[in-house]
Amino acid sequence: MARVGFIHDKLDIKFLVLYIMSRVVAPIDLPTLADLTMCDEGVDYFAFATAVHELVSTEHLLLEDDRYSITDKGRKNGAICESSLPYSIRVKCDKNVAKLNGRLRRDAQVRSDMTPREDGTFTLTLSLDDEHGNLLTIALLTASEQQCDRLSEQFKAHPEQIYNGVLDVLLTDYDGKEP
């Protein structure tokens, strides 16, 4: 049976992986990289996995804490070869990477960190940044790990509302009037 798609061999897959990795804004895990790479029907998962492994062993990609990032060598060699990828594949990849980058940037700007305390409680530190730096950091005492998880989820789901709520309270006079 003939294979459909533009990407057919391991070298094409390596070019595609380097193209993608040169455009992501933060290290990504293998399933995310696989999702991005499977944008063409010709990509075989096992050939993809082998290609990624080889890119790590040749130091085109770096694997740390189960996340992949591109090296300078990978960026340089990928740039030389990216024009060999079909235009339609590059457009599809760019669209998918743009969506991912939005999520990665948001995840980098909205953070939480849980620290256990000696008395069995936890300190939950919530941080919100923008492109200029830190906007808000709050440290909360919590009774349990479950409470930390719930507060963290809510903060990550609604950081702008929480930030605006804090500002609203701080900028409102004690009698309910704005100064």
C-alpha cells in the first residue's frame, strides 16, 4: 500500500522535528512533539521516535527532565534544511506551534509552588508575570495538599480576575469609594 503524505523517510522526519523545535518557546515532552510532528499522514510514529532518539544522540536536541529542546547545532542545521520541507507542511506546523506557544507562554507566566511546612500545613506561592516581569506574587498558608491543588487550579484558570480583584480591593477606599 502506498504511503500518503509528503514526509516519507527518517531524514524528512528529522528536518520536520528540527523545524518544529526551532519554533517552540519552551522545552516540550515527547507526546507533544509527536502531536506536532504527526501533521503529515506520511509520518510513521516508530520512525519519528527513532529520529528523535538519533537527534538527541547527535546533539541536535537536548533531553532534560523528559522534555526536549533544540541545541544551537540543531537550530543551525535545521535552518539549512527547512526549505526542503513542503510549504503546506510548514504552514500546518506554524499554525500548530503558534497555538502551543500561546499555552507555553501562559504556563510560564502563571505559576504556583507548594512548600510543605513542619506543622503539616503548606505554603502555596502563586505568581503572575507579564512580558515586563512580575505583576503579583501571593503566599498563602493552606491546610492540605488538596487545598493547595484546588487553589492552584483556580489561580491558573483565572489569574487576570484574581489580579484585578486584588487591585480593586487595594484601590478602593475603606468606605467603598475609589480614592
